[in-house]
Amino acid sequence: MDHLHSLRDAAPAPFWLDDPCRPQAEPALVGGTTCDLLVVGGGYTGLWTALVAKERDPSTDVVLIEGEEIGHAASGRNGGFCESSLTHGLGNGLDRWPDEIDTLERLGRENLQAMEDAIRRYGIDCDWERTGSLTIATEPHQVAWLAEEAETAARHGADTALLDADAVRAEIDSPTFLGGVWNKSDTAMVNPARLAWGLKQACLGLGVRIHEHTPGLSLDEHGAVVAVRTPYGRVTARRVALATNAYPSLLRRHRLYTVPVYDYALMTEPLTEEQLAAVGWKNRQGWSDPANHFTYVRISADNRILWGGYDVVYDYAGRVSAERDRRPETFATLARTFFRTFPQLEGLRFSHAWGGAIDTSTRFCVFFDTSHHGKVAYAAGFTGLGVGATRFGAEVMLDLLAGARTERTSLALVRRKPLPFPPEPVRSIGIAVTQRSLARSDRNEGRRDLWLRTLDRLGLGFGS
């Protein structure tokens, strides 16, 4: 039970948001206003949409509204992995879009570089580190998976290295590590909240009008314009980009395509020099394992260890609320697996424990559509790898709103939507059965039962 003592002083709040650099909120919208482009949602998707719109045409009048504060939701509480993949990993992309996977991989790498360029151009202080990432085998049957993964990734342009047990433990030392794949260039580590706040400041600097504590309540078309009602006012816009992700969309038909699932994480206190030496980690890569109920781990700029994942929790009817950010049983599981992985860090304590909602779709990556005769566009369903893909999503929405035919809008990824989720109670039953099957698969050397194989055949299989 020693692992429970490590949680005793953990603050029930996201580490990244517990920061003295957190900016003041912009005033809520009061009264009516008009604009060329209204962006609904102040996470990464909305912020990149507003920023790129101003970069494309500085004369565009852009308003962004956010129901809470910038970075409040997933954009301020994620693990800080910024990956180039637009398809929730190469394997998912190969399964769904094999004919355009090389284009998707290239566009993803270009998008990651464009993010890095923007961070430098606007002087955003967000602890950006282009470390790459490790996938680490912690079970014997996973070692063969990683050899196949390394070969596939290299075939599609990744700079990868296959590591045996000694080599991976030379990178990060744990007695549970049996091998690994190091993708050396396609992932950056970032402080997610500071990235959101930096994008906010960049948007303000370009003239975007931002209103926080201003949720969109309804959306209606009036001839050539669209009006969005807010608690104290109304925005009338020529075009609207919806970027609400895990929160209910202003378009009711859009809500069938996503469900919110809760993910959880712990952050340790800073490691001492001796503790850091005991773990190694000189190259500071983020890492994860290839299990269905996987763990993702990274080291922060001040040498804390973030330990997240394992449980993914869905509540009946997709409820999203602050009460669901705390789940003691998951925090206890995460702490136990932490000390099993790093027994040399016994006595280390956790400073923060938190959760948050992720929007997922049945294809486990972003999808797009338009409505209201092309005046409204949306992107959603990022499923946990959205830090990088949100910028690509912003570009696509702006292309769609402009009616432009581009390489991006020609992709099957953009043109086709995923299957919708079934209504309740079938939705909750299906998710619960899938979760049990995924856990059984992890206990059974990755073998997929009849239920998971059926989902695979329907294009609904989930392998990570």
C-alpha cells in the first residue's frame, strides 16, 4: 500500500494549469457583434483556426468565443505529446487509408514543422523539445510487435531505431522494459497549457477578438450569415468554425459522431539529481507501451514525471463535468504501476492528479464536415492525439469554408465521415463490452476475441 501514500498530497488539479504564468481571462461578450469568421471553442483547434485565418488574410475580422477559459479543457491538461500523425498512429492510418497513407504521413510531418515554426515566430514559451518518442515492450509478446512496427514506420519515411532490452534501458532504465522502438523525429514534447496561452497571445497580437466565459448556446442561419447566441449577446458571422470537440456541438446531428471519454494522469514532484541518474532519460523522449490499456509517460522541463493513461472511462449519455476529473481508483492504479516500473524511485510523491474528457470517433481520429450551405465547418474526434493534428484540422476547416479544393480537402480522410455511435443505451453497453474485451486481450498476449475481431471487420477495431 506504499503507493497510496505517494498520492497523499496530490492536488486534484491539472499540473499544467497550476501555473503562475496563467493569463487573465478576456472579458465575456456583452451585446451584439459581427465578424467575418466566428470560432467557437478556445482549445487548440479553435486557436489555430483563428491564428491561421489571420495569417492567410490579415484583414479578416475574427472573433473567438470560449465557454470557460483558454486551455481549460483537453488543450490544457493533456500529456504534452505533439505527434506528427494525423491518423492516431500509422497503423490506424494504414488500416483505413492505405492508398493515401504516404500523403497523410508527409502532410503530418509538414504540419508538425509548421507548428514548430509558428512557436518560434511568435516567441511562444512552451518548453518545446523535438525528442521523438519511444514505444516500449513490457510483455514478451510485444517485442515482436515492435520489430514489425519499426519496419513499417521506416518503410513510410520515419527515422526509427529498434532497441533491444539493454539498449532501451540505456535510454530509460526500468526492470520491466524488454525492448523498444525509437521514432526519432516525429514527436515533440510541449507544455500544453503554455502552448494554448501562447497561441492566445499570438491571436490577440494579430487582432483576433477573444471572449472567454462565453459559451455558444444556439446557431441559426439568416440568409447570408449565421448567428450564434451567447448568454449575454450574439455574434453574427459570414462563416463559423466549430471547435468544441468533447463538449456538445451546436449542431445536433454532429453529436452522433463523437463521445467523450475520460483519461487520467499523475505528475510527480521534481526528481533530485540522484533520482534522475537512477532513471537515466538523457534524451528526454516521451514513451508509451503498446497495450490496449496503455500508459503514456514523459519528463517535464523541471524533471517531473507525468504518468497517464491505462483507464479510459465513459459515463452514460456522455456526460462531461468537473466531478469526473477525479477518480481515486484510477489514480491508485496509476501509482501502483508507476512504482512497479520505477522501483528505484520509491518514496517519490505525486504533486498533482487529474482527469479530463477526450472526444473520440469510431475511426479514432479527426473527421470534418460542413453545414448551413457551407457557411459552417467543424472538426472533431481527435481521440487523444490532437495536439499536433488540431493545426491540420484548422487548415482543413478554413479550406472548406473558403470553398477551396486543396490537397487537404481532396483526402478521403476529409471527404468521408466515420460511422456514428449508436444511441443510448446501446452505446454504453457496446463501449463496456469493448472495454472488457480490450482488458482480456491485454491479459491474453494481445489475442483479440470474437467481439474485437467483429469490430475490426466493421472498421471499428481499436488497437491502442
